[in-house]
Amino acid sequence: MRLRPIDLAREHGLSTQAVRNYEDAGILPSAERSPSGYRVYAPRHAAALRAFLALIPAHGYATAGAIMRAVNGDAVEEALRLIDESHTQLADDRRTLEDVEEALRDLAPPSEPEPGVTFIGPLARRLGIRPATLRKWERAGLVVPQRDPRTGYRVYTSADVRDVLLAHQLRRGGHGLEQIARVLERVRTAGGPEPLQATLREWHDRLTARGRAMLAGAAALDTYLGSRHT
């Protein structure tokens, strides 16, 4: 079956220029040319385009393109390695979400009210860490306490203490400072752990959607692999 660029484009609401660009980028295999120089596509090109578009929600545009270029270059093992990396990242994201939820549960209101402010020494002793660790977290942007205008001492508010406790839990779970900083920003944006529950549900939904997209992308890619020599 001979297909034109417009045939591939119409199926997905694309322009014919986009189809040509995908071919030039190696996402589609090279087309044959008619005697007059026009591109002539085959069903395998349509399968390649379906696979690429299905891979984007699962792996992102750049990785999806790299997967297709690897397949079209007969480097299927490289394509599978890229897919494995995405699955590993998704698994890491799931573990991070689970650790965040566990850490937030550990931040349940204490039986006795917390003092309004505290200082670096007492807070470090409470966590069993060195004050230098809290200063390191401050340099990394995890928690930035105010300074007492008279003494210059760091002053941790109740919100700062909450963030330090959450950071401490996540560090014990093996998470890096940059990753923790992003989580704490979510907490601050949500206004605390309680409103963050809606964000956590959205996080769950995104991970589920990405997992299902990986299944759809894998199916489309498998179909393309089976059509490459037909």
C-alpha cells in the first residue's frame, strides 16, 4: 500500500510538514521517492508515527524521539534501555510519593503545643543531628529561617520546624536535597500538609496516567517493530 504524507498527517491531525520533519529527524524511516521526487510512505511509516505519538505521553518528546531513532537505526537494545530508564524513573517517583505520604503522617499534630519559635541548637538536638546539617539544608534552600534582628541567631518558626521534620524524614529515606526541596515547595504552596492531600491525589493520578501511557506506548512500538520489514 502506498501512502502520501497527507494520509499519515490526517490520521493524527498533523500537517504534512510535521510528517516530513519527523522523517528528517529520523523518527520515521526514510521514505521511498516517486519518479517525480514525491515521498511515498508504506504502512510501516504509519505504524512508526503511531508509535512515536503514543510514546510521547509515556516518555516525553525527547526520549520518544530517541527511542524511534534507535529502532530505525537497528539499535533496538538502545531503544529498550531508554524505555527501561523511564520505567526506573517512574518507580523512583512512586517510591518518593510513598515516602512523602509516610513523612506527612509522621507530622501529625503533637499532644503538646509546639513553641512558636526555636533555635538551631535545640532543633538539631531534637532531631539527633548536628547544627551544621541544618546550615547545609539552609544553603540548599530547604529551610531558610529568619534572623533575630538583635542577635543575628537563626529563628525557626513552627512552619520551619514542620519543613525541617519533613526534610529529616525524607533524608532518612535516601532522598537527595534537590528532590526534598521540590517536595517542600509543594508543601509551602499548598499551605501545609493538610491541603497537600489534593496535590498528592493529583500526583497519584499523574503517575497512574504515565504508567498506562507506557503500556499504550509499548503496544504501539511492538506493532511497529513487527511491521518494519513488511
